[in-house]
Amino acid sequence: MYRIAVIPGDGIGKEVMEAALHVLGGLDLELEFVYAEAGNECFMKCGETIPEETVKLVRRSDATLFGAVTTVPGQKSAIITLRRELDLFANLRPVKSLPGVPCLYPDLDFVIVRENTEDLYVGDEEFTPDGAVARRIITRPASRRISRFAFDYAKREGWSRVTAVHKANVLKKTDGVFREEFYRVASDYPEMEPEDYYVDATAMYLITQPQEFQVLVTTNLFGDILSDEAAGLIGGLGLAPSANIGEKNAIFEPVHGSAPQIAGKNIANPTAMILTTALMLKHLNKTQEAHKIQEALERTLLKGVMTPDLGGSASTMEMAKAIRGELDG
């Protein structure tokens, strides 16, 4: 029995979570779902975007499914708080083309590994007489840890090349540290091919030759930007799952936001959330079940059952029911 914390959040987070749990119900798994609150609606209710009870529940769970939250300026970010509190140092962003989906490249399959705990996301900013200053933190331990995670992931998944992405020609000290530690770790993996590119060149190569990449590893801000760019190659954020992984805990979330403009209309694309559950199952060593979800989703898409953002006419739950039907069949 696995204990899964479920945080639907705001807006379409609730809708895509319902759809994903419906699909999960089609598998023969012993899962105990325990619900928790986070996000703007939670703030309006209790004055906190991420109550301590939620943090404790996530800490005690085998894994967490996180829907989407509305972020209001001035409020504490629920997901960033959880990443820091639980030391979820690795953000995993698979980029895989799906059959039947209109996209720029129908043959992509690579992953971006993003360091998740430092860089400009530490939030160390201050106003100055002329404007403001932000402090960028890149440490050797964090750079080593995320590089090792990337090489281990590549080895486990059968890939042979890991690409570090940085801007060490300009950020000579901070990205210099990141690049140095990447190659130090690479020396422990003689069977792997390490390489590195500047982030601006990588942004171009993602458009011109994305098939060349296998596993990319980078710092927090660059990873945030490049992973959204990469999602655009396969059809958009509605198709992009992600995982936040630490030594003891893991949170799985779709990349998209809460989309309040379409909330309640039952037209949100549940694909990213459903693929996110597959990532979770893989993390829990339920690889066969994860593949079943992936394959059922692909068969559904090939039959043209899609939400309006992909050019289809199915509602959120119609698509989820179709996918579950493929599982049951």
C-alpha cells in the first residue's frame, strides 16, 4: 500500500487531478490517497498558501501528486516552499512527442534535469537607490549532486550522453563552478559522453536540432526557461509532466498553471497530469503500470480523442474516461 498525498490546488488543478485519479483507478494498485490544501484558495480560506499540516502530510507520504495553484504577487509560493522544505533538489522534465498531436517535432525523446534549490530562486533580493539587486547562489555540493543525478538517470534509462548547460563565459564564477563540478562527476562515468553548451546556443539548438539531445542538466533559472521552450516543441505545456525529487520525498506536478480563465469549463487538457502520474508510478518502481498509462494515452490520442487545445472536442473527463477504457480493455 502506497500513501499518496493529493494536492489539487486551484483552477484547473482540481479538474486535471480528478481526471488523473480516474485513470489511476483503472490499474490494479494499492494506493491510499490523502488530500491536502495549498494555493490561493487555501490562502483565502486560512491565510496561508501552504499550511504546515500540508508540509507534514507530504513529508510522511510515499509520493505527492500536485495539481496547479494560482500564484498571487506577495504570496508565498506553495511549490517552491515544498521544494525547499523537503530538499527536492532535482526537477525532472521529460520531453517526448506524442502520436496524433500537432507539434513541431514528432520524434523527440529527451529529458531536462534542472537543479531545484538554489540560483536566483533563493529569493535574495534587495532594493538599491538605483533599482534592485539579486544574489545568485551556485554551490559545489548542489552542482555535484544534480550532475550525479543526471548521469545516474541517463545510465538507468539507457542513454549515453549528458549535456551541461551554462553561461560560464559571462558568469565566470557561478557557472564556472557548475561546469567544473559537472566534469568532475563525469569522470566517474567513463561509459558516458559528457558535453557542455552555452545556454543561448542550447536555446537555438532546441529549435534547430533537438533530436541530438538525450539528457540535459542545468541550473535552476536556465532549466525553468529551457524546459518550457522544449514543451513548445511537442505541443505545449498541457502535454508536459514533471517531477521534483529528493533523497526522501518526491512531488509530481504538471508543468502548466491553474488557468483560471478556463476553470470550471471541463475543457482542460489532462494529458500532463496523467503523464505525471506515470512518472510517479515509475518512481515507486511500478514501471509496468507506468508504461500501461503511457500506452493507453497514446492509443487514445491516435483515435482523435483530444481536448480543444489540441484540436479535438473531448471534455477533460471524456478524455480521461477514454484513456481508462483503453486500460480496462
